[in-house]
Amino acid sequence: MSVEVSDLERSGRFYDSVVGALGWRRHVETDDRIGWGIVRPILYASTRRDAIAGNGHICLASPGISGVKGAWESGIENGGKDDGPPGQRPEYGATYYSAYLLDPDGNRIEIAVGSH
């Protein structure tokens, strides 16, 4: 997965906080790209001159409700905006619990546990 961002340093801090709460870490860091994951990078933030920031939606799986809450809270504290606080989402299934944020460029980030 990847998102295009306008300021890699700012977005790096934001994503470090969100995915760090899920147990992820940086695996790749260059002048125009950062990659995070647990064992290997699976999420990338990149900058390009022709980037279209704010056009993405990604969903990150959490191992539990506390991870959803922690990732959402960390994101809000590090430049993200609330786009749906942590809570049950019965429209997606009886066990679906998620939260939504907008990253500093307006990309929508969903953090969820359960299944649709």
C-alpha cells in the first residue's frame, strides 16, 4: 500500500505514531520514501513532484480494540484529524470495530479489528 504525501518528514512522524501503536516500525527510509511494517515494509509514504496527496484510503488491521484506540489517539496527537472515533461499526459486521483519521495530507486511514 502507498500514500502520496506533500511533506515526508511531517507524514513520517504521523505514520510512525499510528503504525507504531500497531507494532510496526520503519524498514525503508530514503529522500522520497518511507516504508513501514512488522517483518518487512508493506505501507509506503512517498513524495513526488506530481503527487496527488489526499486522494487515498487505506485500512490497517489491528490485533485488538486497544490497538485501534491507541493508533487513532496517536494519530490525532501527531497531526491527524478525526474522521470517525473508535467504535463498533455494526453496518460492517457484528465484530467490526474501527476508527478513522485523516493524515496531514487528507488521506483517509482506517484502523480496524474484526471482519466485514
